[in-house]
Amino acid sequence: MVMGYKNLEVYQRSYKLALEIHRTTQKFPSEERYELGSQLRRAAVSIPLNIAEGYGRRESIGEFQHFLRNALGSCNEVKVLLDMIKDLQYISEERHQILLEQYNILGKQIYRLREANTKKKI
């Protein structure tokens, strides 16, 4: 039995990745820290926020599903932005691959949580 959203592996991964994205954007050129960097940080932070808020509303399967869909959408947004910052050469190809793989794993975890939530109460 999960005791709270902080105990969810998907939350823990999303939170750590949001911190990593924040650190990464701090190395962007100054003009991008407030443009592309801000968009990337907001998308990354949106994922654990939606998981936490949705968990708090899990009594309603529909509401929890809604927040998990939002988290998955933000995860996809981060992946697009990771491609963009790689192509702009703000991060290396290697760093891009590492972060992209982590967000691919996270997306799968969110999807599995959505699927599990339709079958039983979390």
C-alpha cells in the first residue's frame, strides 16, 4: 500500500529529473535562461506537480486520470524541448541521450500508473 505521493517511484523520478533540468538550464546562455530555459523548467516541474495533485484527488478515478494525462503531456513537452536544446547546442549529444532516456522511462511509468489506476484504486 502506497502511503503518499512521495512514495511513488514515478513521483520520485520526476522530481529528481525536474531538479536535473533546472541545473541544466542554469548553464544556458543568459538570453535563453529566461526564454527556452523557463519553458523547459516549467514543463519539467509540471510533471511531479501533476502527479502530486492527482494523487490527492485519486478518490475520483477520472480526476486522477486527468492529472496523469497532464503529466504525460508535460513529459512529451520536455522531450521536444530536449531535442531543441540539443540542436541549438546548449547540451551535448551524450547529455541529450541520457536525459531523453530518463524521460522515456518516466513517460512509460506515468502511462503504467494511468493503466493501473483504471483497474484498481491506488
